[in-house]
Amino acid sequence: MSWDWYFTPKPRKPANGIKAQSKKFGQTWWSGKWLAALERLVDPARLSRGRSYARSGQVLNLDIQAGRIESRVQGSAPRPYKVKIEIKPLTEKDWQRVADVMSQQAIFAAKLLAGEMPQNIEEAFAAAKVTLFPSSRGDLKTQCSCPDYSNPCKHIAAVYYLLGEQFDSDPFLLFRMRGKTKDEIMSLLRARRAQSASVDEEREVEPPKLEEPIEPLEADPDRFWHGAAELIDFRVTIVAPSIDAAPIKRLGSPKFWHGKQDFVVLLSGAYQAIAQAALKGE
């Protein structure tokens, strides 16, 4: 008889929780940024086990609130472990400064309205002297009821990975964790842009002076097409849109859609193919 039986861990109890759907975690740059914070804190072995837990459905729930995520993760013990991840929400003054910076560029509102995270969003937060993503160990507080001495443990890592997958499909969860919902952020941006437009209307703007008088269109219908010769040199420049499939991303999946594939992803691919064909002149 040996002591091997004492040190052999029991296999974890099968669970039917939330299973990761992506083959690769962190498919978008913003979720990759979130996971990078985890990978700086957790050793590779625990990261591997955390990914395994995330894929096998060991995470039973995700309760996402402002500044806090609570979850239950089924480990080897009969009772699930309780996991809590805390990130400090931004103050109202912080959000007001962020909104001031973002409102100065229309692309921020356009991207966010289309459900995308602007690539330079971090610059707006940095200009407001705050951060959107965790940048140091002190930005995150993690707890788990498991007996593992390491923090973050594999159970916390599993929750992290599933959060990253959630961020892929809904980047506004990042804002929600920091204290603002999508509607609240868009309201801030709309209010500032409306205020800016109101100020512009109050200014006295002189009408532009025309270098040449504009002649009215030919009144004779028979001579209407005589001016077509002047359009021989007319050219149209086709450029790629700043936001791919903006109408689809804005409207989301219709109620009549029952296909297995994600409607937004499917149509976004079609939009991209059409745009590429147009740019190639096909």
C-alpha cells in the first residue's frame, strides 16, 4: 500500500453549464485585450485547465453587474465553487470626461451604434485619465471558494475566458462592468452632439460666395440629353466603408430568422464580399 491514493485528485463532477462556442478565445481585439490581463497573472498550467473548464460547461452561470461578476463553477467537489471578479466602476465625472472626448469624433458614436468597439477607444479613456481595460493587478480583485492557494485559480480563469467570449459578441459588457450601459453611453454622446449642433446653429455663418453663377437646367426636354457629353469624364470613387455591414449590426437579427448560423455574422460576410468585389471592379 502506498500514499498515491491520497494525492490522486478526483475527477471533476460532470456539469451542464455554459460551454464556450468559439474555437479560439479572444477573436476580437477588445476581448483579446481583456484576456491579456488574465494571462499576465495566471501560470500556463492553470490557464490550460481554465480553458478546459470553460469548454466543458463547468461554469454554471455568469451574473454580470456594474463592477462585479459572480459565478458558480463546478469543480471536483460536490458543491460548486463561488467565484467573484471585481473591477472598479468609473465615477460619473470620469464618464462625463470620456463622453466629452468621444463626442469630438463622430466615428466613435457610429462604431458603437453598430455594435463595434472603436480601435482607438483607449485613447479616449486615456485622454480622460482613466482606463477601460485592466492594466495592473490592483485593477482586478478575484475570489474563489476553492481550496487552491493560487489566486487567480483555474475556476477564476474559466470565468475569465467565458467573459472574453461574451465580449466578442457584445463589447458593451465592458462598459457595463465599468458602470454604464449601452443606452446610457449613447445618450451621453447624443446629448453632446446635439449641444454641439445647437451651438453651430447659433453662430452667424455667411453663405458661401459663388465664383460663377449657376445656370438653370435646359427648359427644353428635347435638349436635355445634349449635356450628356459633359459627363464623359465623370468618375465615381469607391472606397471601403469605415464600418462593415453597419445596418445589419445596428438592427440585429430579425425575429423571422431561425437558421443555425448567426444572422449578423452571415450577412456581415456577404456585405464584406460585396464590398471587396466593388473595390476590385467586378
